[in-house]
Amino acid sequence: MLSPQVSKALNKQIEVEGYSSQYYLAMASWAETQGLNGVCAFLYNHADEERMHMLKLIKFVNERGGHGLVPNLKQPPVTFKSVKTVFEEILKHEIKVTSEINSLVDATLKEKDYTTHNFLQWYVSEQIEEEALARQIVDKLKLIGDDKSGIYFFDRDLEALAKAGAASGEEEKKPKK
């Protein structure tokens, strides 16, 4: 059974993950209107992944006797200055999400809720990957600068990455034999 404090903290994280999904969805939509097929495909996939993080939390809260609440989300920004700005914002956002996960882990330790602490280790690992990926992309965009042909190739590379990610995601969803 979840303590009221841990339940509240988990529901706060549900909101964080839901907003992340909406934020990346808004970025994807903007990228699509800019003709950036690779960037939008990457971000649509990322928005779906964040939604799955939210659903995983909701199901966990419900399974532990709590009530996973579907949050009311604020409107994310709908326009962005550049591709580089988008990924710099993603990196800042992922750093913030890491801080939220760390606070949540701390709350479980204070409550001696080791089951939830163990469950959250997946999110801790996931955040390491999320931040590293965002940093790598921002670094690549710094190398490219304002070179339009560089952005073209970057977009093409992200499209290939998005397709590979979607294919591996489909493989994970297939029943194991």
C-alpha cells in the first residue's frame, strides 16, 4: 500500500511525464510544419515514449492500492526558434525531469517504501539515457551551426534513427515465442 506522501509524489510524476509527452508532441508538430521530417518523426516517437512512461506510473500506482490520476496539462509552446533551440529545450527539460525523479526516489526512501524505490530505478536509468541522447544531439547541432546542408543531413539521420527506434519498439511489443 502506498503512503499518501508517495502516492502524491507519484501522481506529480505522472503529470511531469504527461507534460513531457505533450511538449514533445508540440515540438514534433512544429518540426513537421517546417519540413523537418526526421526531426518530427524522432519527436513523435519521443512523445509516445513519454506517454508510455506516464502510463507505466499510472498502472503502478493503481496496482499498489493508490489512484493514478490523469492530469490536467498546461499548453506547451507551439512555435520554436530553430531546430537547435528545440533540442536545447529538450536537454533542459530532461535535466528537470531527472531532478523530479531524484526527488521522488528520495521521498520513497524517507517513507521506507522500498518496493516503489525499486520500481523507480527503471526511471533513474531511463533519465541517464534521455539526458545523454539530448546532449549528443545538442553537440551535433553545435557542430553544424547554421549550415543548411548540415541541417538537411542531420534531419535525414534523425529520420533513420526514428525508423530504427520504431522498428525496435515494434519488436518489443511482439509476443515472445
